[in-house]
Amino acid sequence: MRWTTIAAFATGAVATGPNYGPGPGPGYKGCTWADFWKLNQQLSGNAEVYWPGSTEFDQYSERWSNVGAPIANITVLPATENDVRKVVEVANRCDIPFLAYNGVHGALTTLGQMTWGIAINLRKLSGVTISPDGQTATVLGGTNSKVLIDALWAQGKQAVTGTCECVSYMGPALGGGHGWLQGRKGLIADQFVSLRVVLATGEVKTVSSTGPQSDLFWAMKGAGHNFGIVTSVTIKIFPVQHTNWAISTLMYTGDKVADLYQLANEVLLQNGTQPVDLINWSYWMNIPQIDPNGPVIEFYIIQEGVTVVDSAYTDPFVALGPIAVTPNTGSYRDVSAWVGISMDGPPCQKTGAANPRFPLYLEEYNPTAMQALYTAFAQGTNSSSPFANSLFMFEGYSMQGVKSTDATSAAYAFREDNLLTAPLVQYTPAGPARDAEAKAFGNQLREILHQGSGRTEKHTYVNYAYGDESKQEWYGHESWRQTRLAQLKTKYDPNGRFSFYAPAA
């Protein structure tokens, strides 16, 4: 076990200062920091614990987005499920807040409500075991998406995973989870067979649709961050159906916005029946060497099971007059790299930037609203703006597998929506005033889309959420959903130990 040495802790003396929380007293229920120093006697030999002032503490605390980030005083890297249980037990006994994470890509500002406590970094709980019958796989709770994809691919298998390679498997899954294969199989959470969960009490339970915690199984599929720490999950897997994938990347200037997204509605979305083998993404971003007058639009049409995207899909977009058209072909394992979210892509690098997002689900594009949105985005990200490196993301997956799943079967609430949109307002942190400016800008952009949708309700993706959305906007506007989540929170986490990530109650 690896520990950093700070003399005050080694001698059992009390550490003071803002980095160490309020100090021993009532909040600790009589515990001292020496009690945490003794934690090493209870954890397995491969567990690691780090304190502020060490390189490792900084390394394992570094986040992708640095606005509204949580603050911890100890970082623990458990190596076993029992290690996780022990940490939670000690935290409960001493009344210390704790937060579990892996890929540190959560950008939700509610995480900032943790101003001191224990960070539980699950990165050492990584691994994949395929069942003898090849129908399921057990995935440890800290496994990232690429590890799972590669392990299954080597055995001719696949599963629905998140799209970004460096993000953990479980992080997106607990919020429902979108992925390249959802058109065939549904959301990531729809693949759960059972989960091993450390509850708020420190108890470890196997949670499934048929066991004594079947009510909790429902909640874990969409609101799971609120209910426990998943140490492993058994999921459905399936044989690789197609090894070939293809993409057509088309780049446009801003004057094509309205026509482009009207075409996307007609040719790709098809009133919510986008073909199961088809995915459409696009980014808006500033590339001055290509167009100094405003953001360019990088528009992707991705198709499974072909070496060239079907011309029936690409021809209408080529006729619109893009700046460039770039085809590519490969396998499923290439798709993330094609859209810039592989392990070496920008989203997988931690640069110290703030990266809040402001998501909104839509049924279809409103071309008039898209034109207004482009104008506002261009103005807000001009070359003199602190937000010039921002981008806008539009994710159009096939929804057939998602919609074929009973909408009441999971806490995830927004199966009828066809598009996931989100501005990513990227900037260098510069204090509360800059954060407030970014929040106002992101919400301005989201509101343009919302007004263009004609809806009264906002539907948002909790895994992309900013943190100022309502519980209804995260988890569904139906009163029965809100009541059920509140009842489950009272049953499984009455003291609110899991209340930093989009609290459901």
C-alpha cells in the first residue's frame, strides 16, 4: 500500500488549514485525522491513499472540467470491493463526505457542493470477464470504455458503451448512457443484468430485476449516481455483427446552417425513425484558418456494415456545397477517433480548462432556431471572447433500440427524444465573474433551442448537465417518477450520502 508521508499525520497530530476540512470535532463524531492514517491497516495491500501536497494526490484529483469541482482532503484508490466498503464505513462512522469517481469527466457543478471529504478513485477496479456462454460480461466498476471495447472485440463480442474512449463505462451508464450501438440494443443502462453496489450504509448488495433490491435496480438505470458505488456490473453482450464501418465528414460555412439541418431532418432523422445502422453527429467550432468569419460546421454521417456511406444519405448533403468532403472506412474501433474523442483526442486531455455543458434533448431540428443559434454562438465565441475555444455538439443516434424498451422500466425518462444537443463552453478559469458569464452564455444558447422546440418542458441529459437544471429536467417530468425516486432515496440513502451528482431528492 502506498501512502504519502506528512509528519503531522504520522504522529497523529491535527492537520489544519482550508485544504483539510473543518478539523476534528463534532463533524467527525470524535474522530481525528490519526484515525484515517490508521485506515491503511484495514485496506488491501494494493490499495493506495494520498494526501494533499503529494504529486499523486494532485494527479488523481485532476479533473477534465474545473468549474464547480469537488474538493477532497484524502484520495483513496481501492483495489477491491471490500476496500470500497471499508472506506464508506469509516466515512460514515466519522461523518465525512465522500465521492466516488473514475474518469473525472463529470462537469456537473453540483459536485462543488463537496467542499471537503474523501475522494474514492475507482481506477484500480478495472477488468472484464466474459461468461462461459458468451452472453454476458462482468465489468469492474472502474473500467473505462476503451478497455471494455477492446476486451470484448478480441473475443468477437460487443456491448453498448459510451462513445468517448477515456470515459468510464459506469459513469455514463448510471445516467442512462448513449452509445454507437444503441440503435440496435438500447441504452447502456438497458444492458444491466445485475450490479454489485456499496450502499450508503457500507453494505454490499447484488442488485437485479428479480432480487430483494429490484426497486433499486430501476433507479440505478438512469439515476444511479444517487444510490451507491458500483464495484462491478454484469451486462448483456452480443457477437460483433459488422466489422466494417464508414464515415463521411462534410464541412460547411455558417451560411448553410438552416438548409443543412432541414436536410438532416428529412434525410437522416426521418421523423424519429433514423435507420438502425446510421448515426449523425456535428460540431460547431472556430477554425480561423478555414473560415475567419465564424464557426465552421463539421458534419458526420456514420454507417455500420459498409465501407462507403450509402450515397442515398450523402448525395443531398454534397449537393448543398460543403467546403470539403472526407470519406473514411475502418471498424467499430475507429469511430471514436473519426469524431475526435479517442484516447488521444482533446476531450481525453486534462488542460486545466473549465468545460461546462448545457444539454437539451430535441425531437428534431428547427432550422430557423438553428440559424439564430449559430448567430448567437458566433457572437459569443468571437476571437476576442474568453469562450473562443468553445464548441457546440449535436448527437443524432438511431433511437430504435432505445424506444423499443419499456419507458417505465428505468429511471431514465427521455426515450422519445431523437437528438442530444449541448454547447460546451470552454474557457480558462478566472474567478466567479467569468463562471457566471459562461453560465449565462450557455443557458442563452440552450434557451434558443428550447424556444425553437415549441415545448414547455426541458429534457436534459444528466451526464452532460450543468447543474442548474431541475430534478424534473434531469429525471423526468412525470409526477410518478419524481415520487418513486424520492421514496427510493429515503429508503436507500436517508442521510443523503450520495447527494453531490445531480441529487434526486
